[in-house]
Amino acid sequence: MEAEIFPQPKFIRSSCPVLLCHGYGAFVNFVKPGLLHEVAMFLRSHGIAAFAPNIVPYATIETRAEAWFKIIPQVLEHTGASQLNIIAHSMAGLDIRYALFAFPELEKSVKSVVTIASPHHGTSLAELAFKAPDFVKENFLKLSDWLGNKWYSDMKSDTSGALKQLTRGYVTGEFESKVGKPIVPFYSVSAACGKGTDNPIPTALRGFNLWIYEKEGINDGFISEESARFGTHLKTIPFSHSEQILIQVSSDMKEKVCDFWLELIASLP
């Protein structure tokens, strides 16, 4: 058996650092350093200067946007770069849209933004949270706020406020009228699996998948395919919301998800 000449992971050239922005939620922090940590480590193994910082997980768009605003210059200073590309997953897509509106000085630092399964038109799943029995809803909100404040004490958690801002009525109404259209180039990736598709979905997300399908159509278990479209739509991927970021992903599916990330990075300006 002959030895490989280049046994290292394929080197992917990128024009500038990549900031990976995570969405809503933090329960994965019990078992992983962060929602997008594994993706960042995978990209680094291919020569990409990828960063996946953690910010307050259960907070309003305004609070989260401020956190990303503070992080961006830190990444630029650390790398010596003048610009970076942002890949925002889920709620982070809304965070970045708001950050560019609230802090226009960011425009010179952000080369492009790609959102993956972001609720640009809201999600009926957020509305479902408010339909839960009061004792379930109240305990969930208290636990989430407690965890958020424990892990990120410098910024106030607001689980209820965040959920309200993810509803379809809020995003397509107040949010859209406030932020307008961004000047920075925006690209989007949507996802579809489970009901109405030929793509499997993890068992844990089937209930959410069916609920959203009845309200909005095909989805990834959290966000509908239609809601994720914004700016220049790049493609629709067959991975669930968690699989997209290498969480709850089978070994067979993991290779496909990793290939998607490499193709996405290679396509960045």
C-alpha cells in the first residue's frame, strides 16, 4: 500500500476570515463548547480562519446584534484582516441584518453575509411556543433565562422576547419595516426534509416538522424553506436544522453536510 503524498485535509483558500454566527438556544453547551464549534474546527482543518464565538442564546435581536457588533472587530484584530465573511445560522441571520442597520459602520468590515435556514419571514414554531400549557411555557422560559444568565451574565436573557421576535407577524411587520434592505451582499441557503420531501429528518424533530408543514409547507424542522429565502438564494439543502451544524447527525449524513460547508466556503467572494 503506497503512502499518500498529501494526507492532510484538502486546503480551501478563502479571501478573508469567516465568522460563524449561531442562532437561538444553548442546551448543546452541556456537551459541546458551542453550537457552531464543531463546524469551525472542521473548517480550520481545511485551512479556513473560522471563528465560532458564543453569545447570549436567549435574548432579543437587538441584544444579540450588539453582541455580534462587539465581536467583529475582535476577529479582525486577531487575524489582521480588514474584512470578514459572515455565515449566520438560524436566528443569527436576523441578528446580522439588524446589526448592519443599527451599526452602519460595520458595512466596511463585512464583505458578505450568507444565512442558513434563517427565519427571514418568521417561523410558526415560535408561535407554537405560546400555545403550550401555562405551566410548561412558564417553566421553559424560566429555565432558559436561568441558563442564559448563568452562562452569559454580561447580557440579559429574554427568552419570551426572543420568541416573540421570531414569529411571522413580527418579522414581516415591525422588523422588516425597521431594518430595510442591507447594502452588504446577502446570500441565503434554505433547507427541506421530512414531510413533503424525500429527505429524512431526525426523529426528535418530526413533531415540529409536521406542525410547520401544516402552517408553512416544507421545512427543516425549525424553519420553512420559503422563510429562509433572502437576498440571492443559493440552494436548498436536504439537512435538518440540527444536522446543518453537525448536531444530531449520523455518520452517513455527516460527510454530506461537511461537503456542503466546503462548497459554501469555496463560493464566498
